[in-house]
Amino acid sequence: MTIRQRPRLLSVQAAFAALGFCLACVRPVPAAESAAKGSDWFGGWDLPEFIDRLPDLLADRLPGFEPSGVVRLYVRPHFGDFIHRDYVRVPLGARVKVSENVECSTELQSYFTHGLSDAAGYGLSGVRIGAKCEHLLPSLGHGGLSVGLSYQSPLSRPPLDLTDGYRHVLPYVAATRPIVPEWRLLGYASVSADFLSRTALPDHFARNQLHANSLTFSAGAAREFRRFHASLTANVTTSALTSDEGKQVYSLRPEIVVPWKARADARAQVLFTLGARAVHGPDGDEFGLSGSMRVEFQLGRHGKQSGR
């Protein structure tokens, strides 16, 4: 069945107009000023380091206020693929703070066979590039606003289960606000869009993944504990406003991230994430657990650590 999209050009233009309007209406505070506060915020709470250690999608989109010149390189092997897939996905990426308010990111999604099945081969399955502009909002008690755009595309002809066969343009607006600074409790929310365009590859949508242009509304909270970070995010995704599909997906995702460093001032760290999901969508209810690991290396300026 073919779903008729609403005029895609008008949707993209409207998204960019909304992003520009948000940027024009915000009274920015230089990110250097926010970074200079660093771990002086709220009695030693290092917000940039805390946000970087949140699960991947949150760390990519929320305003992080890293100092200009910081480069973070990372690798994210999907160890669960040894059980669920014929291939192991190993994304490699970088986030670069190119100026006080602008961060750019890129990720190559590589894969290789793990030898536990008859499948063989290796290569690159996709690429993601993005840019994010962030501002400090003093009126929100050191809250922050980020406006960004990501682009994802499959590369070459990867195995069918490693891509949905579509290109994705994803504009978003995200905001944070410390809720209870003494508890190191952070609230966040975002609105994002997903505009699809077909490639020569066959369709291969995941369970409860919408098949048309969509909007996602997210809200949640995260807390920093001494040895781990915990977050809970609620999402509502709908294609009713952007296509004729008219379907919704609801999800709730609790996650725990355990960071590890060899020493407090080390530039390398390992982040272990354990998550759960409860999803209700057009393909039925879905419950599951997931685990991942991110190995990260920081280059450039090296800020003050939070002393865990």
C-alpha cells in the first residue's frame, strides 16, 4: 500500500522557517559564558559532562554547552547483534564544537559478519551528518535551547535488515531546564520531524516504525547519581499532521548509563547503557530490554571534571 505524503517541499520549508523563527526569538548568551561556569553551576554539577553521558539520542540533541574546540570521537559496537543478527553494527562518529554556539556531528555506520552464521561480508551501511545551534536561557535558571538538523542516508547496498531503505531529514528543537539542582535532576523536551525520501533499496521498516513523514514529541527527566545516570523519556510519534497515513506510536523508555574512566582526568571513557522500552503502535504492543556500550575519546580543550 502506498501512503500519499503531504507536499514534501512545503513541509521542509515550514520546518526550516520554524527553526529560523526560534533562533530569532531567543536572546542568546554566548556558550563560552556557559562553559566558563562549567562545574561551578549549582555547587559542582558539571552539566556539559552530565548531558554528554546521557543516552545517545539525548546527548546528540540536547544543548550541551561544551567549550569551543572540543572534539569527541566515539565508537558504539552493538553487541546484541551477536544474538539477533547475522552482522555486528559498529557506528563510528565524531562531535565537534566548531564555535561557541555551533556543534557539528557525523557518523559512519559500519558492519561486519560475526562468523556465527552463514552470512559473510563487511562494509558501510549508512551515514549521518548533523549540526546543532545552542543557547543558554538565563530566564529558565540555566536552561538551554538547541535547534538542529540531521540527515541520514543508506550507503551502497547493505544487508536488508541494516537499513529501512529511506533517506531521513530530521529537524528538531530541544530544551533543558534543571528541575531540582540540589538533586542534580534535569528536565528536557523536544519536538522533531522526520521527512522520508525513497532510495533504490527495498523498504524494510522496523516494527511500529511509521511509513510516512512524521512528528515526534518527547519529554523526560534525567538524574545524576554518584556512580550512574538515570533517565525516563516519553515519546509520541504521529504521521497524522504530515501525511495521509494518520497513525501514532507511543513509547516509554527508562535507561541507566554507567560511566567508567581509568582516572578522573582521563580523556577516554566507556559508557555502559541498559535500557527498557514499552511501545504501543499500529503493529501492536512491544516490550524489551537493550544494552549498549560507547567508547569515547575527548580531544581539544579539556574541561574540569565533576570529580566522580
